[in-house]
Amino acid sequence: MSETSARVRVRVAPSPTGDPHVGTAYMALFNVAWARKMGGEFLLRIEDTDRARFDPGSEQQIYDSLRWLGLTWDEGPDLGGPVGPYRQSERLETYGPVVDQLLADGHAYHCWCSPQRLADLREQRSREKSSATGYDRLCLGMTREERETLPGFSPTPVVRMLIPDDPPLTFQDAVRGEIRAPHPDDQVIRKADGFPTYHLAVVVDDHLMGVTHVVRGEEWISSTPKHLLLYQWLGWDTPEFAHMPLLRNADHSKISKRKNPAARLTWFREQGFLPEALLNFLQLMGFPPAHQDSEVASLAEFIDAFEWSKVNTVGPVFDLDKLTWLNGHYIRALPTEELAARIATHLTETGTWPSPPDPSALTLLTRATPLIRERLTLLSEALPKLAFLFAHDDDITIADDARSQLGENAPAILASAVTALSTVTPFDAASIEAALRKTLVEEMGIKPRLAFAPLRIGLTGERVSPPLFESMEVLGRTSTLTRLGRAAENLS
Ligand code: GLU
């Protein structure tokens, strides 16, 4: 892709049709990489011409998820910019004259065929096993009055492109080299509701917004000849194209929001993935590791390494195990306070905590974070591991599977631990451990495993917990003694 021409301007152009698709972030990432590498601009355009699938909450979700990932744009509907508006529904006056010009030049024509007639045509062809596809041009060359006398007439016409016999079918693609796409159909460019279709709007907007490189998913390769024709008819320079391989499931099907929860961009945040892990993962979906010896690379390192010739051409398999592994890596690399703050934000955002934690809860979380960090792969796993710390002492109940593990001497062990711990100073993990070993293991002669199990269960209610002595230290002497004392009573 040429690096010398005009200043690079790229865009991501999502349609607000529900939760944003993870592919929007993936496309935005590769657009951002090129824009930042070249010192150009990255635009966000909202393509909301499909009114049937329009979802009013979706635009905000697009903003929130891209900002969460740090994929920020220089111009967009919310920021404005020199070539706005950046929402297609606000640009209808821009498209109208272009369609009129195409009609006047004979490159487009009105079509009054009703949806029913088009459905019947498809059905008839399939019945007759006809190889014909696309519109049969019944309306071509007719006036409204002529067409009205025939069946299958709809009073509100669409406008179609008149595709010539020899349209441009090959083009250069930055990722794939020369591509040959199939012969297009007489594409509708203005719908009966007066809105342009994607194909017209994308060309008009990319041109008027000065987009130099169209970076988008490979599903648009087959549409590119129509776009090339429009550029040619309108006398506009064509941008360069880069068609990214689509993200795929393990069976190579496309990732769809209907079938795969991980297709929804908001899902990753809900699950407790870190944005930097998801970015790194999306980067690896389309690009070899930025470093020779490690798959871990920041956005800045990716931008530095970015070249179109290295982008994958084959659809990458969306491997959640890999993402989870990366997430664990990024979690372990965060400083404790930062990790605790991320966990707190996650709990608040997902509504698990009704409001942000008060300073004492945040301090508790920060002190407890080192106990769980090594085994944490998702932020959402933190609270279940630490629930006992945030519970009231009276609310600790012993789980059935934990109770069944306890021997008859559990109450005696718990009572001796209470005595041993009441005078330990300082009340830190090392002193706690020393005191408990002395009393329970050395003096009472109980094996460590059997001695500490009742304490863990008394403290947390569970068989499995973060490290015991550290947990006692974080919980503090008063709660520790209260819990062990209560368990001794309950079990005797
Ligand atoms: N609105 C299209 C989409 O959501 C944009 C495709 C393009 O980038 O040209 O996929």
C-alpha cells in the first residue's frame, strides 16, 4: 500500500444494529494501526441507513466499547470534524443529488417491482433450476406509466445501478494482491424509503470524507466492483483497499452474534477480560506476533511492527483459550493497586456491587488481591474467591462438602487455634503460621493437613480458599477469632 501519497485517512463504519460485533473492534484496530503508523487520521462513521435493523442504544455501545479498548477516533459523530456529519442518516441531502446524477447519466434506473414480484422471480428460477440470478431488468427503459400496467407494481420505486457487460472486476488489495470478484447484479442504490443503500453511501462518504484506504472485512470483496463502478461513473479517485480475513469459529464458520456470545463486543467486558488482552488477541488474529519470541505485544508495539504485507489472508480461528491465557498474563503483570481497582470497576459495572466500593472495602480488596492474582484469569473470578472476606462474620456458613471432611476433633482444633491466635503479635501471616504449627502440629501432634482444614472451613465456610494464614492476616484478628470460635461452637 502506498506510503507516499496524501495523508492517510481511514475509517471504521459500523452499523448500529444491536450490540457491536467483535469484528468492529478488530477492523478498528487495524485501521488505527495504519493511521497511527502513518501519522494520519482515523474516523468513526455510523452507517445507519438500514432503518429496519436500527437499534437506538447501539451507537453508544460502539463508542463505549471502542473507547474501553483505547481505539479512539479523531473525527466522529460525537466529536465532529471537518467533513461531518458522520452519521449517514444526517447526510441524506448529500446522497440525493448523486443518485439523480447517476439517473441523468444513464448509469441508474428506477425499478417499481414489488418485493413480492422479486420473491416470485426467485422462486420461479429455483423451480426451473435456472442459473440466472439477480434482477431481470423488467423496469429498465420503462416509464412509470408503462410499468404501472404490468403486474407486481409498487408505487414507490427503488433506484438500481445499470451494471455494464464488462464492469471492472479486478482490483489491487493491500492484503491479498490482485483480486478478481464476481460479476455484480443491478444493485439497488436508493431504497423505497428514500434512504441510500450501503453501497452508494459508502462510496459517497469515503470520497467526501477524504478516505484514502478502505480497510474492512473480506465479506465486502464481492461488493467492491460495484463500488469501483460508482467511483468511475462519478469521476472520483478510488481509494486503496485492504480486505481483512474474517474471524472464524473452530469449524471455520463466521462468528455470529446469534450463535456465539463472544461475537458481542460487550461480552468481553462483562466476562472480565482486560481491554489490553483483547487488543493483543485481536492483533494476533490478523497479524504475526510483533516480537519474535513472544505473542505479548502492546498496541504501540503492534503499530510499530505493522505492515500490510504481513496481515493474514486466511480467516483466523477465534480461540478463547488463547485469549484467556493472554488475559491471565496481563492480570499478573498489573501492579496490585491497579488490579484491585480494575476488579472493583468490573464489579461495579456489572452490577455485582451496587455502587463503587468505599475506601475501606477498596483497601480490603487491595490487600487481598495478591492472594488470588496468580490463579486469576478473569476479573469476574475474583469476588467468588474472596467472598468470605466481604461477608459478615455471622454469615459464614459451612458448605456441606466442607462439613463432611471434618473429623471429630475439629471443635478441639478450632478452640485451640482461638487460644493460640488471641495473643499472636504482630497478627501477620508468618506469626500466625508459627503459632498454629506450634500449638496444633507440635503440641497436639496433628498432621498439618488435618490441623489446618477445620481452620480454613471455619474462616471461609469452604474447602478451598486462598492461602490460609495470609487470609487470616487480611481478615484481622477480631474476625478470625470470631469465625473460628463460632465454627467450634457449631460443630460441637
Ligand atoms: N457498515 C458496514 C459494516 O458494518 C461497513 C463496511 C465497510 O467498512 O465498508 O460492515
